[in-house]
Amino acid sequence: MEYRYLKDFVIILSVIILISFAFSSFYMYQREVKKNPVESVYANMALDDQLMSKIHDIENSISDRKNFVFNVEKD
């Protein structure tokens, strides 16, 4: 009979600990989100669209060249 109360106590204690871990992890996540905003104050200093498109074109050409397989045996 006494073990039933002990089992209930352990179950309630584990649920309370689980809920406290959930709240603490949510609080830490919210703190990280507030620390690193999506829109930076330096967004106005970013690159313009034309320069960004050139950079993307260069990156795409580099990745295409890396993926190209030469299948010619002789030069």
C-alpha cells in the first residue's frame, strides 16, 4: 500500500520536472530570439541587388564547374 503512494509521488515529481524543463528551454529560446533579431539594424548597409545577383551568378558558375565531370581520355 505504501508503494502506491511512492509510485504516485515519483510520477508527479517527474511530470513537474518535465514541465519545468519545458518552460526553461522555451525561456532560453525566447532569449536567443530576442538577442538575434531577423531584421538587423545594419540592413541598410547591405549590398544592392545588382551586386548580389552577380555574386549569386559567380557562386552558381563555380558550383557548376565543380560538378562537371570530364570524360575525355585524351587532350
